[in-house]
Amino acid sequence: MPSISEFVIASMLGGGKVYLIGNVIEQAFNSGYADIHAGSGLSLSLMVLILISMVIYRFFDGEEGESGIW
């Protein structure tokens, strides 16, 4: 979900000179030969990375009174 608007923000702020993962995913789907497999793989990798970072953050959050990860 974060990559939905990421390419718009990068193009507005960076003038199209800065490439973020959202830009690469958007270009993979909208290119002339439409490399949907690469775009899908990048999107899935981004979602897995976000999920892993959320689990790690939740594990090391350290709030009192909670037990376990969830």
C-alpha cells in the first residue's frame, strides 16, 4: 500500500530524478513491454519487507503488560 502514492511524491519533490521503489514498480507495469512479472515480484517483496519490519518492531516494542508478539 505505501507504494501506491510513492511514485507521485517522488516525481513532485525530486522532479523525476529520484527513483524509489514505487517508481520502479509503476514503470514495470506501465512500460512499453509491460513487465508485469517484475512489478508483481517487487510489490510482493515490498509487502514482505514491510510485514517483517512490523513483526520485528512489535517484538522489540517492549510495552509493559503485553505478552507475546500479538
